[in-house]
Amino acid sequence: MIDHRRLGRELDLFVSDPLAGAGLPIWLPAGAAARHAVEEYVWELERRSGHQHVYSPPLGKRELFELSGHLGYFADDMFPPMRLSADDEFVLRPALCPHHALVFRARGRSYRELPLRVAELGGMYRSERSGVLGGLSRVRAISLNDAHTFCAPEQVGEEVARILRLIRAAHAALGVRPAGFRLSLRGPGEKYVGDDAQWARAEDLLRGALAGVSYVEAPGEAAFYGPKIDIQIVDAAGRESTLSTIQLDFDKPERFDLSYTDSDGSRRRPVMVHRSLVGSMERLFAYLIEVHEGAFPAWYAPVQLVLLPVDDAQADVAADLARRAVDAGLRVEVDVTGSLGARIRDAARRRVPYLGVLGPREAADGRLALRLRGGRALEPMPADAALALISGQVAARAADLLPAD
């Protein structure tokens, strides 16, 4: 069975060491390179869609999470407070929304600024039981692709529709295959904040945004502060989980006394829309490793091109070509260890998208013989043309290794 934990070890993507602690994986250079490429893509997608990026600390004073409601409703999933003195306690945050509420209230806001979209790839922490931890899919330290939109109530419908379009774009680029949409609602016997009118209004808005989309309703799966749209994935073992989410929140704007000045000069309360396009980097890559079986699209493959000089006589040409590839923005290696066949097999094992073979004839003519992941060999071509081909597929974030005919 395909398992991201096994592939993660074989491809040197991440490691879990007991000395670091359960649920605290370490991203190795190959995994970090793939993750960084994805983070850059998501950051740019958000920037182009009007998001403003921030940095906020991964912990805060106890009072912050009392005010947000997390300590009252979510304490079982949080790490214990760290006491520095009798009146000074800090908590590792279980979510980024309290800090983003502080971003909104850092100064006065006008209706002209709305929707205000605050985004961050930030750390948060959950005290998961050791028995449920595994690989990247269930961890205690989470790097979340998160954002919060503060908007007028009448802007919510369009904002949710806009987020759904962004989610579809990100999924298409990454190769995510959603298993279905879920409308997560309140359930009996759970603790929720807010009144019935708020919840009914939020649920109606999300149902409207899902018009024309097939979805199931899931009572009891809502966040403690509001209903949500969850986009589900299924891993190689058939387990379903949430990757992307959109949540409506009327509660935190009240708790943090958030307001903006409307066109008539009155003070109005914004709605807070929580959203994640691709979820946490950990859960995302647990899924991507399995769905691609480690053979990522070239644009976020850890190494995009391996150059293979046939013998030492082509080593200098390979080194020069590698420098040009790096200058072109590619992730490239030169492999000179062992026989050519062994090096080709090793690159195949590592799922490298492109291999460039340099024999005496190619080196003399300034050409490169490209082999694609999977074994297809292309006719030798000018080295600049080979780099342009690879760079073009990477820049287009194409799923295929060759341009469409």
C-alpha cells in the first residue's frame, strides 16, 4: 500500500525522531525544497487575490485565548499554559484567528478597506494524543495556510464564492483531487458560542455559496464559533479528512469589539471569514506524497534536473550547465558517482523529473540528451533549449513534463 511515511523515508523528505518528540516531524532538505515551492505559489496566489500577509507569534498571553473563547471551548486540544510569574502566563496558540483579530483592531478601519484579507502561513499547536499521531497527517506542530477576511455582512456571499474559486485553482495546480464537500453544522450536546439567529444566518450564507455544488451536511462538525464548508480528501488507506475550509464567525468580532466606520459615519461590526486554501503544510504533503507516489509535478519536485556526465571529461561542462540552470531558477544537481546506469536508476528512485545526459558528443556540440521521469528519452537538443523547456514547464506549473502539442 502507498504510505507517505514510507515514501517520506525513502525519498528523504522528512524524519520523525523520538528525541524531537512524537508528532513533531523534521523537514529534510528535499521535503523543505518541495514545501517552499508550494508556499511561494500559495503566497503569490493570495497576493494576487488581494490578501495582505502578516507575521504573528506562535504563542500569546492566556488572556488572549480567554477572550477568543479557545480556553473555554477548546482547552482539551491545547497545551497547558506556561507560567512565567503569578500574573504572567503564555499559551501556545491552537489557531491564528485571535492574532488576526488584533491585526484588524491595530487601528481604526473604514468601510472603504473592506473586505480586508489578512493572510499568514503560521505555526499553531494542538496537544494530540500520542496514539493518533502519524507521519505528517496528524502532528502537534502545525504550519497552517490561513487567512481571515473581515467584511461587511452584505459582502459575505461574494467573498465565500471568491474563496471557493481560489481553492479550486490551488487544487488544480497541486494535483489535489477533492473527495467531496461538507457543510459542517452544529450538533447536539456540543459547546458552541453565539445565538441561534447568528448560526441560522451563517448557515444560510454557506448554503447559498454552495448552490450548484454537491455536498453533504454534517451535524456536529462545526467549529465552536460557526458553521463551515469543508473540502474533503481521502488518503491511500481510504481515510477521509479535511484539507481546505471556509468558516463564518460572527462571534470573535463581538468578543474583540471589532468595528469599522460605515459610509454614514456609524460604527458597524464586521463578519470574520476564516479560510484555508490548502490546509496545513503537513497534512497537504501527507496527501500529495501519496497521490503522486512521490513523483511531484516538476514545479515543486525537490530536484528538477539531474545532470549526468558520462565520464570525467564532461564534468566541467556539466558544472557550467548546472550553474546556468541554477541562475534560471531551477533546482539542479550533478551526479558523477558510479556507473551511468546506476546513476540513472538512482534518479528514477528519487522521482527526479528530468535527467540530462552529457556524453562526449553532447559536450562538444553544446547539446543535452534529456530523459524524462518514466524513461522516455528525447533527441539531444541545444542545452539552452533543454533548460528553456524545463523552465517553461516549471513556470507554467504544468502537470506534464512536456508542453502540450
